[in-house]
Amino acid sequence: MAAGGGVRAALSTETPSWAVRIRGADGEIAGAGILLSPDRVLTCAHVVDRAAERITAEFVGSAGGTVTAVPARVDACVPQTLDADRDPSGDVALLRLERPRPAGEAVRLHRLSAPGREVRMYGFPHDHTGGVWFRATVVGGRGRDGQVQLAPTGPGEPDSPGCSGAGVADSRTGEVIGMVLSALRDRHGNLFSLMSPAETIVRHLPQVHRWTAGRTAVDDRLKSTEGDASAELLDEPFAQRLAAWLRDDGQQVKISVVRRGDGARAATLRRAITLADRELRTGDSVERASLESPETVPSAGGHDLAVDAAGLTAAEIAERIAERMGLWQHPAGSALDRIAAADVTLTLVVVGVDEAADPPALLELLDVLRARGSRLLLVFRADGACHRRARSQLVTEPLRARRARLVERLREVTGPLARTFHERRAVVVPDGIRPLDGDLVAAHAALADLARDGPGPGPDLARYERLAERVAARLTRAVGRLDRLHDRREELRGRLRSYHVLHQRSLQGEEDPAVDALYLRAHELLQAAPCDVRAAEAAVDAYTHRVDRHDGQRQNQGGGSSS
């Protein structure tokens, strides 16, 4: 099992047999690596640079618990480069061992969709040179090379050279899906790591293909051909719309029509799919594409899977999607059931939806994916009944339901939640609470905009959703703060009453105008609407301190006369 995907080691707390510790000529740890075959180790190019000419690969997960050291040399290397925008690319290397390791210790890379996945990596930071597991979540793509950003799920993070080159294992399946490149800290002190997914590694080092499992993300009929490079075959407006969606323009479902016989539009679609794929996006294809408008060039990693649906059943397409999601180890059931039960999403391109063996069943599958949060680019061959149903089922109705939910949320924010806030604010002074009038005005304006129906583009639902949640969160925090102030006022009221009763008993009918004035001041502040709790607290403190001092003096005087 470990040789096929490292499942046992990656899902346990054991040291994985494929984890390699790399030392340089000075004996210092230069980084980590992944044993892909008995004599090949994958690592970062900058690890090789740091290790200099003499490289030693150490196998810390060997059988019997012994650490075996094997000399190695560079077999292939693609150094890191930075483009004009300082986006990184490359930084991968392959080492050849002087003595082979047992085949059962090796692991294959696995092509798997990345969005939102929980992952684990085994590196060798300065404080744990024997190796340690780190956990992280895939946040999203970074730059144009197809690299992926990881965010820590716990307090630890691989932030030392000993973690560069570490294998990244999917927590659900145990498959090694990529390699840690580096850890970066921004100017605000936030720490994050970068991963090169399996497809990006294979693009830079094609020989790694033989040690990579899982089908490629793009069906053969959707890959660019040599003839697609002709400038006459570029539909630039269509290319710009495709590139914008593949860069995540906020539109969850995009539906297009590419008719049979429309060579330019078909070539433009294949071009976009190819450029957005981590493995197919070669230097040559990018160079050719760069001759056109930059707005037509998507980033690598813009989609996770591109399927040609012509002639396929919905069940066959579901199996393809489930495989890409890594749901083969999910509890038994149909692929559709596994997809519906999983919390995994992906960015999916389906071409020829209306040419599938059973388009209505395929639309049901796509609706399940949409409802679970996946992004969908759906291409039809005609704008017939299937196209119209898809627009209604996957775009119009969900948009109407989304808009209705947003209206309901804004009504809740501007209605009950705002009333609760105003009621609380009428009782106590909102000390330390930022003014919320502007937020509520914005929420009312958004609600009015959503109530209008007219020509032109509709309201920006994503922006209004963020506004609604932001205002709701601020109101909720403010109400919580006001409730705490209200509770504090009640505590002060009880404290004032109890002190007043005790003081009146100690006076035995006498009057004390100075103490009475302090009591009246505190009482008036606590009864005021709204109550300034901070001022009332100071007044209650002044009264209670004076009572304590006054009663203490009386006790001392009484004690002296009785002796």
C-alpha cells in the first residue's frame, strides 16, 4: 500500500518510508525529499543549491528504525525563476541515489483536485531534525505557475529550510499530492507555505510522469492542437470571458454555447482549458498565448477537471469526478452518492453537456455539485431545450433563491437585529462600541437595491452578502457588549442597595449628608436611561469606599469607648 500511494504511512503517526532528509557537504540539513522510486528522490532546486556538490539522502523511516544514509547526485533540476510580477516558477529537482532503496519504501505522486483539502507534510525543521508532521489546509492558487498556498490548521508551520521538499499528503486518502516549496512570511508577520502540486511537478520534470498516478485532468479531445495556435482561430472576447471565469470572477456557474463547426470558438475553448491546466500549460503554449491580449490568458490551476461529455452517461462522468476528488475510499455507494455526501469541491469544465448519453441525469449531477459549492463551466453545442433547462436549473433559480436568502438576511439585520441593538443602546451608553449608523444605512440601501427590478446587470450579490454578514457580525458583537454593560449595571445596582442597607443600619437613625449625596449621585446614574455604566461604576465605588471608611471609623470609636 505504501508503494502505491503511501496511504498507511500518511494516515498514521509513523514516519513515512518515503520521507527523505537531505544533508549537504557541511553536514547540515538542507531540506527534505520524496522517494519516488528505488533510486530517485524528488526535492526542491534550492535544496540542491544549499546542499552544494555533495548530497546525502537519509531515510529516517526505514524498517527497524535505523537511519540509512545514501550518497546522491542531481539527475534533473529546474531552478526557481521569477517573472516580471515576481511570481515564482519551477524550483524542482530530481536526485539519483548511488544505492537503490527497497521498492516498498517508495511512493507515487497522485493527481488530485486541491481546493480546500486538509493535508499533512513531514519535514525536518531545526527543532525537530528527526522529522515531524505538520497539518495545513489548501487555500488556493498563487501566481501563474500552478503553485498552491497552504494555511496552517494548528500552531505549527514548516518555516525552516528542513521542510523544503517535504511530501504533502492528502489527509482524506493518504496520497502524496505535491511537495512543499518554501515557507514565506509577509510584512504583517503572517506565515504561509507554498506547494507544487503533482501536475506542476510533472510539467517541469516530465520524467516524473512514470511515478505519478491518477488520470490527467483534461480529456484528450479538449487539449489544444498545433492548429489552434493560429491567430485567426482566437475569439478574443470569448477568450477574455473564459480567462476571467477561470481566474474566479465570482460567477459560480458559467454556461456557454460552442456550436459544432465553429472552429474559432472551439479552438479558443481548447486553448483556455489547456492554459488553465497545471500539467499542459507549457512554456511554449504560454509564449504563444502571450502574443495576444494578457486578459485572454488564464493562470495555471484555473480548473481541476475538464470532461468531454459526448456519449458518456451521467454515472460515468460522476465516477470521473469522484476519482478526481479522491472519493474512491468513501463509504460504498454510487459516485453521485459519494459526491453528495463529501465536503470536497472542485472547479469543473464540462463540454458537450447536451451531447451526453443522458443530459437530464447529467444536469442533476451538476446541480448536486453546484449546491455543494463547486464551480462549473458548462459548454453546450446548441441553445436548445437542454441549454434552457440548464440555465433555469443551474443559474436562474439558484440566483433567485440566493437573492431571496440575501433579502431575508438583510431584513433580519435591518429589522430584529437592529431593533435589539437600539433597545440595548437605549438602556446603557454604548461605551467602547463603534458607531453603527453608517453600516445600517448601507444595509438599508442594499435592501432597496435588491427590491428594484430593471434592465441592465443585476446587483452584486457577493458584495451585498459580505456587507450583510459584516453588519450582522458587528451588530451581534455590539449587542453582546451592551448586554455585558447591562449585566454590570445590575451588579452595581445590587451592590449599591446592599451597601445602603448596611450603612443605614449602622447609622441608627443618624444622618450623614456627605455619604447620602454620594449615594444619590450613584443612584441617579444607575437609573438614567441610557445609563453611563462607566460613570455609574465610579460613583458606586466612591460611595462604597466612603461607607467602608465611615463605618470603619465608627467601629473603632465604639470599640475604644467600651474598653
